[in-house]
Amino acid sequence: MAENRETIYICRCEEVTREEIEQAIRDGATTIAGVKKRTHAGMGLCQGRTCRKLIANMLACSRDPANILPSTFRPPVRTVRIDEIAQGDEE
């Protein structure tokens, strides 16, 4: 894909452009998960912390908000160190 100064990246981690997300929405994506499956937006290092709100806004602007399904994003309850997982449950 040829890049120019007009290219707008929505997901910087995965280098997904606004155009790619708009195409995913035209192809039938009605949720952030649907956009994610089609474009891999939100699958990078930040796990969607940067682009999730932008994608939700694009979905809301392109469709009747009553027809948009809620996001299934579930943040971790707390961070866990690898050695805690390796040791197992002490209870």
C-alpha cells in the first residue's frame, strides 16, 4: 500500500489505517471485536488502549447507535507476575 501524508493511522501498534477500519465497517463489522477480527486493530502492544475509543467513535458515526453491540473488552483485574502463575494457588 502506497503511503502519503494523508494516511491516518488509528491503530499505531498494528499500523491499521482509518481507511482499513472504514472498509471493515462497510464489510459488516458492528463491534470493536468485529473490526479487530477484520483488521487486527487493537491487537498490538497497547491491546487497544489507544485505538479502542477511536474505533468505537467510528462505529457510532457510521451506524445507528441503537444497532451497535456493546464492546466485550475485559481488562485484567490486576497485573500478575509470571512467578505467581508458576507457583500456583496457595489457598
